[in-house]
Amino acid sequence: MLNDLLSAHKGAFKDYTELRAQVNTNKRVTFLSGNMVQNTQNSSGGVSARVYRGGTYGFASGAEYSEESIRNILAAATENASFMDRQVKKGLPPLPKGQSGKFEPKIKPDKDVGQNIMIDFAKALDALILDKYKNLSSRTIMADSLDIEKLLVMSDGADSHFFQPRSTIYVGMTAENDEGVPIELRHGFSALGFFDALYTDPTKLTPELDTLYEQLMQKREGVYSNAGLRKIILHPDLAGMLAHEAVGHTVEADIVLGGSVAADNLNKRVASELITMVDFAHTALGKPCPLPVYVDDEGTIAEDALLIENGILKGYMHSRESAQHFGVKPQGNARAFTFSDEPLIRMRNTAILPGKSKQEDMIASVDDGYYIVKTGNGQADTTGEFTFSVTLGYEIKKGKLGKAIRETNISGTAFEMLKTVDMVSDDMNWECSGFCGKKQAMTCGMGGPAIRCDLSIGGR
């Protein structure tokens, strides 16, 4: 647990200043077909300072967390800000003051889960898979925990103590098809909390593992999809990734200022009226978000950011600086992943809101199309054009699910595709096992319902 060595240095603040101490601790254990192939633990930490003057920032960081190091880093950041101000000469006014307060973490950083607990669970889970699921050529179990702790002291705004433990299990199953080609599927279990509290009994994961195995056996018999523009139903997990990758990044204010497709679409229709999309801070639909943020790394108290409302683009995600530029209130989207990273505008828990349709009715409504269930990765650019790989999908024939399809991809342009959405399911899934890779890694949540739309799908 970090001791507060920062507050005593507030008297040295001359301008808008952020002083942050941070420690990231990551533990990982991986088993491949019963053999442990990875057993790692690493921790990185230190202190950083960022100072704003006249429209530019000065930044400095160091790995030593001590009184002398804090003084030196603070002095260096202040001098860097002064130098940049003299060189750039933007002459902008000070940043608007934030709401003051002191915020403590909801989960206390008061325990250290031993590596042996993760090893024992991974072993037991591997043994369960070996015994229960036949015809597998290999299996992979990865147990991972990432604890992020931060202390933030501000010249204004909210001082905070942030602690976020994320614990994840990744399961991969591989089988060969009749041609001897390896066919693989993966599933991630991830949630906020300590590993030993979330994962106590491997048998509790069997419903999801049963589904994963059944899907793998179906994928072994997969057929090629017919390429072209098709009627597609995206599983909630894919709708969440779409919200993040294809839409979310285009409405981050720094990307908007760089010329993203969202720059000229504020208060215009970018989706069907069935689509409402929000970047939630810490609570969504009356329940805690997967990875809640209460105060960002600029000391801004986090609030929900409404991005799309009934198809109309309503706003962007901001830092204090971009909010001042656009004349709006910042809502807590400035985040840094390690102590040596400067805060960037980042998503927190981005989701499309549920609608009123049932997934079974959505499938029954499609005469000839596809139900896309899992994706391996996705990428999008500032125009909103995206491509997602498809690792699991099914034909829809006359309103019923047909055969699984072989791996392919789907592609489109986000704002054009969202305009074709004509059904949105009334359920919602959250996913938080991955990382966002905008210049620096970042943990985040993404979620959504199933949506019916028109998309291009690849074929043979």
C-alpha cells in the first residue's frame, strides 16, 4: 500500500500541477496441455509530475518514490513547463478549476494474493478440462491478475487514492478437423476483485466451458461464409467491441481534433434511433461497471459521458484541456496506465444501451444471414472504417441457426453501419479482459446488447 509522501509537497506547486505516485503489479501463470510454461510476477512503480503553463505541459517522472525524488521530479516538470511555454508561446489561460475533494478506493489494497493460489487454481481447471472434454489436441489455461494503485495530489481538483484489482482466467481449447487443421476457440473470465475471491472452485466455470467446447466441436464442421453485404446479428460481446473500437476512439476529443469522422458530425445523425451509447464512469443501469473510475488522473470527478443519444452524436470524451477548447465540462476521461505515462483521453466503460427485442426474435427475423459470436481482434481508423476477425459465427437460414462458419472477417464504416441497425436486444453483456492500445495500454470495460445490422462479411 502506497504511503502518502505527496501531500507535503503541495506548497511547491506554482501552476496547475498533478503529482502522482503509482504501482502496477502483474502476476501471470500459464499452462499448456498440463505443463506450466509461464510463471511471472513483475511490479513497476514510481512518481510523476505534470505542470500546465500557458497552453503547454511539462512532465517528469522517476522510479524512486522518496522525498528527494519527489522534489526533483516536481522541479523538473515545473522547469519543463516554463521552457515549453517560452518556446511555444500559446498564451492560453489557466485550466478551469476542478471540484475539490478527497477520494478513497472502494476496494482496499490490503492483501497480496500468492502466486501459489493462481497456480493451484490453474492446475485444477486444467485437470477438469482434461477429464471432461474429449477430442482436444491441446488446451491452454492462463491465470492473470493486475493490481493498479495510484495516489494523486492536485494543485486544484480532487486528490484521490485509486486501487483497481482485475483478475482474469483465459481458456483456450484446440481440436483438429477432418483435414487435420487445428481449430481453436478462446474464452476469457474477467472481473474487478482479488483472484482468490473471484475464483474459488473451477467447477463453477463449467457452464461457460461446456458452451465453449460445444462451439468448438461445431466449428470443426464449419463451412465457408458467402462473401458480401449481409444481414448480420452481432452477439453482445461484438457490439461492445464495436462500441469501443469503431466508435469510441473516433469521439475521443484528441482524435476529434486530429480530424476524425466525428469532428463534423456533432448533433447530427450517425446511427439509427435505436442506438444510444454512453461511456460510463462507475455505475451503469444501476449496477457497478466492470472497471469503475471515480476520479481520473487529472483530478476530475468522473461522470458518465453521453456519446450518442437515439442516433444523434451528442458529445465527445475529454481531458481538462480539450474540454476547455470545446467549452464543455470535463467528465473524467484522462487516464494514465503507468507512473511514467502522461494522462491521455481514454474510454472507461463504453457501451451501447439495451433495446426491446429478444435475441431469439432477432434470429427468427433473418431469412439469410449470419450470427457473429466471437472475434479474435479488431481494428479501426479515424474514419470509422473497421475490420474485425470472426473466430466463431453461424449461418442463419430461414430464421434458424445453421452451421458454424470458418474463420473470416466483417468490415464496414461505423456510422454508416449503425444507421442500418433495426433491432437491439433487451439484454447486455460486459467484457473487461483485454487492453486498449492507444499509445499506452489501458484497462477498460466494453458492453452492449445484440444488434441486427448490415455488414460486409468475407468468404472463401
